[in-house]
Amino acid sequence: MGKLVVSLDGVVIKEVQITKDKTTLGRRPYNDIVIDNLAVSGEHAVLQMAGSDVFIEDLNSTNGTYINGKAIKKQLLTHNDTVEIGKYKIKYLVEDGTDYEKTMILKPGALPASQQSGFGPSGFGPTGGSTAPASIKVLNGAAAGREVALSKVVTTVGKPGVQVASITKRPGGYVLAHVEGSLRPSVNGSPVISEIVHLKNGDVIELAGTQMQFVQP
């Protein structure tokens, strides 16, 4: 499933999941994605879903629609494409993780560099600890019993806009860090107060109402 991240001057304004066959974008309030700016036409562009592909088509807008700096009429969107409309930038992201619960996502390598600053090498040496990939097992909710391998360097879990955490693979093990949300995740019932928490086999992580168990061979 794809999503759009709308930003202005580097500040994210909204995130929109693409779930309909047609998603309209423009200044008028009846559009699916409303951008209230004079540089944006009333009906500026439309996104059309064809299977797993998403196309964007400019609707003869006054100022045009650009992808990665080039004006387009109609074009297939690919992961990380940036659509430019006026001063607004809309990044298209493909959720490559399994959307195993409607409100919960798990996707590898999704953190921007600005949010990885706290994940430098500290606390773990190059030796010791298991190098086999760990996994998390969902304990409750619709996805109870689902187990997902933590094979990527960074895996994000949670509900965007509500509560998100990251699990980072290091040479000596895995660490959990709080990324987004006013409430912090908890490990074995204790809220994560420090910048990172080193995970051990059997640890139970609770995040946005979902419990997950960290399993390391």
C-alpha cells in the first residue's frame, strides 16, 4: 500500500494512505487531499490506482505538476518520488512491510536520517551476542501469532501519528528507541525513558495498544 507525505518547507503537514481507485488533489474542499494555497488549482491532479501501481495525472492545472523537478502530464509513481505542486512537496512511499493490522505498520529501513542520530554505536561492542536475525511476535489483536523477522538494520513499528518506535540491529544485538508520539512504548511494563533500550530474548514490548514479544535465537 502506498502513502503520500505532504510537506511545506521541510515540515510534514499530513500523511495520506492511498486506499481508493481515485484520489483527487486540489485547493477546493471537496478534494481527497486539500491544499489550501493559491498556487494550487481547484482541481489540480488525480492519483489513480491500477492494481499495485499508482499513476498521477495533472488536470490541466495553472502551475503544473512536477515529479522530481520535471513537469508531467501523467506518470507512474515509484517509491520515494517527490511530487511538487507550488511550494508543496508530496513524497510517495510504498509500504513494503506487511500491513498486518489495519492501524499498525511494520516496515524496514523507513526512518529518515534525522531520526537515526540516536542510533550510533554505543553500548554494544563488536563481539558477543547472537548475530542470527531476531523477530517480533504479535501477542494480541487481529494479528496475534504473526511473527516478523527483524532482518533489516532499522524496523519501525506502531501507528503513524500516534505512537511509533524503532528496533535497530547492531553488531551485538537489538535496541528499541522511541520515535513518535506523546506516549512512550514500554518494555516488560516499564515505559522507555532512556534514549534506547537493549532488548533481550522474551522481552514484551507494548506499543499503541499492541503487545509484541522480542524473540532472539
